[in-house]
Amino acid sequence: MLNDTQIPAPRVAIADERQAPTREWFRFFANLYDFIGLGSGAVPATSGGTGQTTYVAGDLLYASAANTLSRLPVGADHCYLGTDATSMPQWVPVGYGAYYDTTSPSFTADTPTIIPVGSVQFQRNMVLSANRVTIAQTGTYTITFSIQLTNASANDDRFTAWLRVNGADVADSASYVSVLKKHGSDNGSALVTVNLFYQFTAGQYFELYGLSKLGYAQVNTYAASSSPAYPRSPSVILTVAQVV
């Protein structure tokens, strides 16, 4: 910057005989004024500033170009910091959903059958329809479900549950549990609880599938009780949450 002022190596007086700034010093101060951005009201990034004059609490600064800092306004609730197609930061709404079912469907022996999920507790960036959860936003999701089972027969059975995405079974997603036979007046019971991670592309859907090996193990809802008091046990509880 000093070279731009054209001030020679020997010192130059700041004022001339009229007490006015000399040409060299006037040029120096004018260049300094422009350099630190006083004319625009904001010190540019190239001068050690930000180029910004106003902020809102929660705003973020990022390099939008080699010599430019830009301001990313504070995001809405339940968003995470991601990037767009040009690798610029952006706030991305997080997808999540909580679902359940209170029916008690029948399962034919040794027949893969969809596990019904019919009720929405809440959801965002995903939609439940016809027992399918459709994902609106590409990302990695955690899927957790529990399936309440009963067995009213005099024989033990086995129940297997797994994940299907766009109609195709997901490899290594199956879990199974033994459902013991009825003892006296008490039906056998079991609970399948599974947690899976899956990378979805926007628009994909998933379903839960199950298989009762002998047809004795069935998905079942247990009613609430008033004495002693405890809530209903839905046949299926399903939660989905976006991780990234």
C-alpha cells in the first residue's frame, strides 16, 4: 500500500507552507481510507474485516469466494448445517417421524407379510401412507421399531422381522425371536426391538415385513389398564430420525 502512495524514501512533510496536506500525504490518506473501507461503511475481507455491517444473533460467516466473506442468516428450528450443490453452507431441515399401530393382524404360516403401521404421532420431511414411510430428503437415517407378539397355541413359534426399501428386502436387516407357547391361561409373548441405519435417496420409501414360521406367533396390541393403571401397548412402534 505504501508504494501506491508514491511517498519517496526520504521523509515528506505532512503539511506544506499553507498548512494543507502535501500531495503525497493526501494520496496516502485517501488510499488508506479506501483500503480499510471507510467509504462503504464496512471493512472488506481483504483488509482484515468482514465486509458486513449488520448481523442477527446466530448468523454465521463463511468464505463464498477467495476474497469474500458472506453471511448465512440464522436457521430455523430443527435444522442442521449442510452444503448445497456448490459446497456452500446452508441450513437443512432435519427429517424425523414417530409412528405406531394398534391393530392385531393375522400372519399366515411361513408367508412374508407387511407389518402394518397406520398412525402418525408426528413427522417432518417424511410421509406415512399405506404402511409406507416415504423419505423426502437424501441422507442417513436411523430406524428403530418394536413389534409386540403373542402366541395362543400349545406350540412354540418363531417370528422374523426385516426392512424393505422400494419393495426390495434390505440385506442383513432381519431379526428373529422365539415366541413361546401358551402356559395355562397366559399366552406366550415376545417383543422384537431393532435399530437400523440406512442411507436414503429422496423419494425412496420403506416398509416393515414379518414372517410367522408356523403361523402361531401373531402381532398383537395389548389394551390399557385402569387397575392397576398403565397405557396401551401398540402392536408396532416405529421411530425414524435423520442423522446427516
